[in-house]
Amino acid sequence: MPKNIENRAAMTRPESDLEPWQWPEEHWRKLVGRVRAGRALRPREWPGGARCAVALSFDSDHETSDLRDGGKSIGRLAWGQYGNRVAVPRILKLLERYGVKGSFYVPAVTALIYPDEQRRIVAEGHEIGIHGWIHELNSVLPYEAERDLMLRSADTLEKISGVRPVGMRTPSWDFSWSTLAIAAEMGLRYDSSLMADEDCYELLLDGAPCGVVELPVEWVRDDAVYFMMNRFSALRPYTPPTDVFDIFRREFEAAYDEGGLFQLTMHPHVIGYRSRIWIIEELIRLAQARPGVWFGTHAEVATWASEHAG
């Protein structure tokens, strides 16, 4: 078959039957354009005239890291319990010592297993955000199931903590075709799962602002990629804590120089060990030693950025 006829024939087949290099332009533009970064939301200054904002967050996955995959490993479930039993209290004590408020992203199943943990987090002035039902992957869910789980997760967190979440972080930062539309329908103020910038930005859904602000994340500012391990799989990365601190420090210092946002994602069952918790403390001490650094929850940062964008 001549090449031009072969190409035209390929374009008449459903996209699902085509290789990505065969997709018509309309198809890949539709994929790229579904969720995009819109207007930049870096404010001229942060609250109190600060030049830099620091937003610390903790994903309280606990046992759901294993449960979501149908896991039944007693050892990995015990690792999840460590997050509640030792790590979260240690983190809360540290944050209290320095007067810093953080954001905790909590799967609904975690909240149901440990309701007192969530009540303590809220009572001490921290934020609780949506983090799925059982740390499921949104991209493999039918629309109806994803919507139901997001709504039930918000309801569960509100019932347990007494506060309705205003923001979300998708489990594993996994976005489906429908995730943003559901978040907008729910009236959420912000999301913190995407990576199109280092500072806050508005989210576009099919090319139009949808009312949800993005507070971006990045793997380089996530503790799990440096420390997570599963001895029954090939997941065995390990970076010395001093090197991880150096990476995070450089990220903060660059954000400070630019007058932007330093956002950090951590996991209690990863960062909460005696040999690692000092990373958080040293970062807080470093930031508080600089003039003009403001610590805020993710909700506070997203709200300020959207209302004071330069």
C-alpha cells in the first residue's frame, strides 16, 4: 500500500487502535489540553510583607500504602502503624516547637482507622486535605467510582475532624481525565498534585479557568523517592539524609532568592525516623533564620496566591 494511502487509512481507525505516532493532531491536542496551567499566581509579596512562602505537607498514607494494592503483608501494615504510633506525634511535636502549621493529606481509610489522630491535627491548627479513599489510583477508576470516592472521602474527613477539606492531593499524584472536573464540582479551593510550575497557578479545564488553584509538587521535593523501600520488589532507593537535606535546602534557597514558594511533600512513615526527622527541623531553622519567610498551610498559600497574584 502506498505510504500516503496507508496514513489516511490509519487516521480513519479509532485512536485506541493507533500507535501514539499515528494519532491525528486533533487527538493529541485534546489530550494535552484537558488540564493545563493557566495564569501564574506568584504574589508580589506574602503575608506580612514576606518575600518567600514555605508550605510543609505530610501524606498520612499509613496502612493504605499496602491496602490499596490488595496487600496483606503484616510487616508493611505494621510500617503503616508506625506512621500513626510514632511518626505523626513526633512531627506534631516538632511543628509545635517552632510554631509552624502544616497540611496533612489523609486517605479516608486512614482517618477511619485513626480518628483521634485527625482530631489532634485539626485541634493543633493544622490543615487536613483529601487524599483519596484507600490511596487508590484515580486513573484506573470509572468516572462514577472516582466521583463517589472523592465525595465520600471529603464527607468522612469532615465527619471525623469537624472541618470540611478545601483542598486535595490525589494519591500518588495520579490524575484521571475526570479528576479536575470533579474537584471543581465539589468547590475545592485548590489541588496539590501537578507539576507545571514551582509557584501556584490557576488550573484550566478544557482551556477555561475552573476555579481551582494548583499548588504544585515535584518528585525532587518528596522524601519517598529518596528513602522508600520494598524488599520484595526492585524498589530499593536509598539516599543519605545529609544529601536529601542538601537538595531540599537548595530548593528553599532558590525559592527565597526568587521570592516564590518552597513546597515540600513528606510521609510520616518515611521522614519520621530518628535519623531523618532532623531534616525537617534544620529546614525550619534555616527558613526562620532568614528575614521575610512566611510559613502557611497549603490552603492559606493557595488562597493568598489567588487573591494577591502579581
